[in-house]
Amino acid sequence: MSLDNAAPMKPLVLICSQDPEFIHNYGHILEADVFRFELASSVDDVLKLTVEREPKAVVLDCQPASATRSTICSQLKGDPRTGRLLVIALIAPGAQNQHFDLLKAGIDESFVRPFAPGKLLDCLRTKLALAKPGSNGIVNGRLLRCGSLEMNVDARRVRGNGHDIHLGPLQYKLLQHLLENPGKVFKRKELKDAAWGPNIHVEERTVDVHISRIRKELKRTSAGSVIRTIRSEGYSLEEAHAEPEPDGE
């Protein structure tokens, strides 16, 4: 493994939502890219955290019947301490009145659901003037390697033997955890905590399913590394030897 100097701290994005599924999905998407995130569940939370934590952006998950999101935007834009903060709204289809209220409140950008998460990431990078994956910016600063498997942590790009490896956010986090300590055996609980967080209930079998999907990508690209199953213990990532590793447990 090769680990370059640690990259600068990722920009913080504040998510205002009361939808656990939304928070879980978009939080992982942000963290798997070049961002960190924190949760705010009320108007008071947003106003307090924007001053205390100094995020680079606020993402408002707008419920169709709620008027509080335009109120949050208006208060943020009207406060000299937060007036220049990037504020993005995610709006339900058909909520035209809410969209108009947000525009009057000074919203910087809005997206109507459903939309590709990549659009939100591109918007954040562009408006915050961050380097895009593959550029010569800071996103190229941290690499992890094992065999011919390479992960650019900050660009969220994985390649095996020169071929792109396509992983979901949870699979990416699992592989990153294994790549940071090749040869080390991780229990399923450790991997679960690394990908989902310690306070999220996930069956251990779910970890197995995601590991299986990663294995298929490593095999497809001849990545030069394998995830081995250590019976009654867990998994480890190792450089591949002459004999190919069976894709199974």
C-alpha cells in the first residue's frame, strides 16, 4: 500500500432534513466525494450550526407542505455572518409555489426531484470553486494501492489494472477501509461501522452481500488484489498470487 500525505479537511455541507433515508443516502454520497456533512433538523439547528461550524453550503430537503425552508433561506441570506453561504434546495415535483418562495428568499440553486446525485455534487464543486475529480487540484492528493488496485480517495475513483471500477457509496467505503490496512483481518462489525456508522443497525449478512459485489468488480478488472474470507473472523484485502481467489465465501 502507498499512502500519500493526508489531504486538507473536506468542505462541510449542512443537510437540513427530517427524512432518515434521505440523510443516510445523501450523507454517504457527499462523504464518498470531496465533502463532509452534518445534520440539522430544525430552523434553530441550521442557524446555530452555520455560525458555530462554518459550513461551505446548506442543502435544504424541502417537504411539499412546509414553509420553513424558505424561512431558513431568508434568515441565512439576511444575516451578515451567513449571507454569502451557498444554499441549495431540493424540491418535490409540482411544488411551484414553494419554488417561488425560495427564489424570493434568495436561494442559490434548486433541484426538482428526482435528479441524479451527481448534479448536486457538480453544483457544489462548481459554486464552491473546488477542483473536479481528475483535475490537478487537491482531489488528487491521496492514493491507496494494493497490487494493481488503486483508489484516489478524494476524487472517489477506483481503478483495477487500468480499468475503472464502479462501486456504490457503501461498497466504496468498505473497500477504502480494507485498502487502508491491506492484509489486516477485519470483523464484519468493524466493516459495518466503517461503512454505515456505529449507530446504524445492519445485519452482518448485508456486509457479505456488498463484499461479494466488490469481489466481482476486482475479478472483472483483474485488479491484482483479492478479498479473502477468514472463517469465523472476517475479511482481508491482499495482493493476488498466482492462483485466482474464488468469488465466494
